Amino acid sequence: MAILPANVPQNTTAARVHHFGGPENIVIEQIPTPTPDRDEVLVQVAAAGVGPWDGWIRAGNSVLPQPLPLTLGSDLSGVVVAVGPGVSNCKVGDAIFGVTNKRFTDAYAHHAIAQANMIALKPDSLDAIEAASIPVIAVTAWQALFDHGHLKSGQSVLIHGGAGGVGAFAIQFAKKAGARVITTTSAKDAAYVRKLGADVVIDYGSQRFEDIAKDVDVVVDLVGGDTQTRSFPLLKKGGILVSAVSAPDQTLATKNQVTAMFFLVDVTSAALSDIAKLIDGGGITTNVGQTFHLDDVKEVHEILEGKRPRPSGKIVITMAPKPLP
């Protein structure tokens, strides 16, 4: 276990829950600054991305065991201030981005432990807030397309839900890979997904996607339900349907002579590094929505609960001091 450097405070500020429940259960408190163990680093957090899973964890609805009390948050960007034994992919002083751990906790804090194999050097072209907005959604898109969908240049892909966080990155990554990109979206988001690079945009409110998208190589399902079921006949024989939402019907997969799978994102340093290189190469845009301060975390979770209007784009919490009124 590493020893905290003299310039790292013994205590840090974190957004915690001691009891599962609503946003009112979140408390901002001082906790001992954690010390990195083997294969871990301590990050001085600059910003933490907000995802729906943060609300599930807070409410006690995580699919993983979540011992209490816990600090919320998973996506983060910041600077490494201490390194545990066995870490070789980063050093003290490096600006990084990524995810804290496989339980998706601990990022809403001024200092957080992160597994070294779930972080990478931050893209030079992004600021800390932009970098914190992308790890889970960008890696989900990357793995759906390339690790599971095996998408290649010259192939076609149908992306359901192209205007969402994952969908927006999937459109851009697929286009960069040389694929023909078809996406479904609402009429109000049609211009947005075209700007991202979609070749064919289908308004699901007024058009049947199966009348337009035919003989595609890969379907990336970010919607589920009937949309997923109706997508099977659109695939070429030997095609692949990848869902980040729900397990596909294997009977339908066999009937249509395709492969179909559900996956959970596995954030890795390798995937993050590939994404960082692509972003720094230009042409990939992020979509940061509203930025909040850590003191406003209850308001953030009221947005997740639908108790406040939801802004467009990715919500990010900054650890910068909140300006005085």
C-alpha cells in the first residue's frame, strides 16, 4: 500500500450515502483520503460524469453488491497524486480519465481511488469536464461496434437511438471506421445525428425503419423491446445484433441465421487509450450538457429521478470550488 504524499490532505470531501433511497439521502462529508493499494492510483478528481447507474446505486437498485456507506460516481477525470504497487500505465502528475472500479462507485469526491486498468491518459484535446463525460458511454459504443459487432470498413451498421450518449459516439466511431451508418432518432434530433456523420437518418415517429434499412451487417440496439425484435430480419445472414439494453431472443437469431448478444460494458485502459487517440486525431465531438458543483449533487440526482427538467447532453459534476453568491 502506498503512502500519501505530504501535499495530499489527510481528509477529502465526498458525496456519500449511508442509507439507500432518494436524493435526500446524499450527504456531503469529510472522509479519510483513501490510499491506493496494488494496481490502484489515487486521483485528485477534477470532474465526475453522471450516469443513470449513479441513481440506481443510490436507490439500492444496483445489480452488484454495494456495501454501505459508499461514495457515488464512476466516470472521472483528474490528476494522479499517488500510485500503488504494480502500476505501470501512469505516474504521479499524469492527467487521466476513466472509471473508478467495477462497482461504479467513489468518483463524486475531491480524491478517489481508481483501478489502474480502468483509466488512461486524458485526451490532450479535451478539458477535464469533457473528458469526465465520456468513459462509460464512449467505451460502450466502442465495444458494441468493434469488440462484439466486429464492424469493418465498407460494412453497414444500424444504430438505434443515435442521439443518445452511447449512440452519438457509435455514429462517430462507425463513420471513422469507414462504415455506412444508418440511425433511428426523433425528428427533433435528425439534424444533430446528421452532423455526427449518419448517412441515413430514420425518424422513428413517422417512418418504419424496416422499410428503409435492409441487409445491414451490424445492428447496435440501444432501445430494446419491439425495436430489437423488428431488427432481426434486417440483418444479412451471418450478421450481428449487439444490445446494450436487453438479452436478444436466440430463437429469432437462429431463425434469421444471425448472431445476437447482450453485453455489459467493460471499461479498460486499452479501449480508453484507443478512444483518446481517435479523439485527439480530430473529428470526434463530445456533448457536455449542464455542469454542476459537488454541493449541488442532490439537485443532479433529482434530475435523474425526473423531479427536475433534464438538460440535453451529459451532466458533469465539477470539483472546482463553488463561487460565492
